[in-house]
Amino acid sequence: MRIVKQWSDLPYKYPSAEAEQLALDKRYYVRGNSVPIDVDVQHRSGGKKSRIFVTIPRFDEGRPMTLGTVDDEGSISAYPDYSWHDNQGSNCDGMTSVFRVAIDKCNRLWVMDAGKIGENQVCPPQLLAFDLNTDQLIYRHKISASNYVATSLHVTPVVDVRGQDPSDCSDTYVYVADVTGFLLLVVDVLNNRSWKVAHRLMYPTPARGFFTIAGESFDLMDGILGMALSPSKPGHDRILYFHSLASSTENVVRTSVLRNDSFISNPNANPYSMNVFPNERPNQAAAEAIDSNGIMYFGLMEPPGIWCWNTATEFSTRNFHPIAINEETFQFASGVKIVKNLKNEEELWVLTCRFQKVMTGTIDSSSINFRIHAEKIPILLSKSACSSPSRDNSIYHADKFSSDIPKYSFKYGSESYL
């Protein structure tokens, strides 16, 4: 894969010299504190340059902006403008902390604002959408306190546009991973409502809470984080693939299960409504994405690299195939996206961030720490077994799980005894 941008530390572009000085004085900017987590790309027609979006969550102080675009020189400008970011949590109508974003087929940028700076919930979580044609806010949904817990951290939005007509963008659902609340948030955009879903598969696996990347180790008990949707096919229910960061398994649930608004009154999913594949990855993965042919892309911690899996085949190491391996440049793939260019070709974009050095406090601005990689998928798969058709490519391996769900009430935790 080509390296599109790389940094040892993130350079920011401010609207004025006064704004930059204020950021320094108030420690809105602290050199070396910024860590990019996600990337997405808008290819624009009419001779306009493509835009690369990056997120910089506020794990702590010192991040002057939490979502921005990258210019030709690699500097980051706040999106949609700096006024959305310089409040540092004092204005909940701005952006507080964004981990990941998603651009949908309707040219909307979906932004999940966690509302936290460090461990402090300074603002309610909110889901925002911007029209990328005008860069204007077109949707805001503030998450009700009943739909998250004190430990919640909303990190990954996945957008499900339900309308079959390409111009029908109204019927949209957004599924959001709550990585430390161990929940899934479902936002029904058309009706401007949301609900949380609880299931045991959203929790971390204790034995997988120990990470080793490029010889450095750390503990992190993060739950549901990586998520991707199967391609939309007429007559087929879409499948949400998901996994916890501290795990090596992959799970599946039909989106029709998640779109059931009965979760408003009872967030506990039927135990049999979600399934885990019997086999596992060799070690942990963070972000994942699925292209229009049903091929999933994900990064492994060891060896650092990007792998593919054809979802029509069994989820098994014999069906995982490397497409880009580099122990230096592919450490911790925290952002993975499928992007269509103006020729309707699919591209794979990956952001890597050497997260192990963030966790161990060994990050060094004299080395390259953050990279954005990209390549056209036909080039990546030109000699890959992932592109080989399965015996029956009309189904996904996940479809082999029974859709018959036993109907009985179940609650997790102490509620089951009340």
C-alpha cells in the first residue's frame, strides 16, 4: 500500500495567530499529545481536490481540534471550522472528542462525538451529520442519559442507509460501538430516536486483554470496537460483523434484530440473536471494513499488517490472507475504510498509529508514528485468494447460522434476579 501521509507529530493550522497563541497558553495544544485514530476520504468532482479527514480523540488535554482535514503539506485544519473545537468541552453544541467517522453513499459525514475528555463526561454523547456538498450540519442527535452508562465511550459509527433508491437517504440507521460501556447504540435517524443493546459478545475476553506490538506490551480491556456491514443486497438482511478489541473472535448479528425498537424498553438482546464464529484470529484486531464484494479487511497486532477474508468462506486462519505486511509501518491499524473514487473503483484506506507507544508512554517525536496508507482494491487483490469466488457466492458464511431465535426473556447482571 502507498503511504499517503505520515507524521512524527501532528501539525495544526489555526484560523489566526491569536488562536494559536491562545491554544498554547491554555494548553489546548501540547506538543506530542495528539494521536490520530481514524481516516475517511471524500473524492470530489468538478476539479476539486479530494479531502482526507482524520480524527484526534481527546484522551487528555492538548488536542486543539478533534476532527480535521489534511492539506497537501500534511497540516490539519479543523472541520467544519475551528469554532466547533476550541471550546474544549465548555460548549456542548461543538465537538468534544471524536474517535471515528463515516462517510455514506449520500455524501454525508457522520461524526460520533463521545463527549468525553479523558475520563470526564463533559458533554452528552452526540451523533452529528454534515452535508459534504455544503459542509453544513444537517443532523444532530444527543444521546439520552438512559442510553449510556458512566463508563461509556462511543468510538465507532457504522451507517446503514436502508433506501433502495440511490436518492433515498432518509431511512438511515447508525450503529455505534460503546467500547467501555460494552453496549451497542442504535440511532434511528428518520425518527430521531435511539436505544442501546446489550449482549455478552460485546465484552472483552480477559485472556486477550494483553497486547504485544513490535515488542512492546500493554494491558487494555476494551470491548466492542471493530464493526462492518455486509453489502446491501435486495431480499437479504444486512449482517453486522463486530468484535471487541480485547478478543480474537468475530461475531455477527442480523441488522433486523438491532432495528427492533423493543430495545427501548428492554436493552438486553436475546442470547441467541447474536453468534460468534467458532474459529478465531491469531491475535487481536482493531478496525475492520467490508467492500462491495463482501471481502473484509482488518489489521492484526502481530505481525503488523493488513489481512483480508472473503466473508463467503469460513472464518478461519486458512482463509485469512495478507495483503500488506510491514512490521514498521503497519503497527496498530486503528482506522480502516472502503472508499469509492470518481471512477467507481474501491480503495482501501488505513490509518496506523503505533498505539502501543501511546499506552506505554514511549512515543518519540523523532520517529514516524502515524501513517495513512491507501491503494486500489483491485491492485491489492490481484493475486489474493480472497478474491476467489466461493462455491456459492450468493450467501455469506454468517448466513449459515440459524435465524431461529428462541423467544424468552433474559436479563444480564443483577437485573436477572430482580
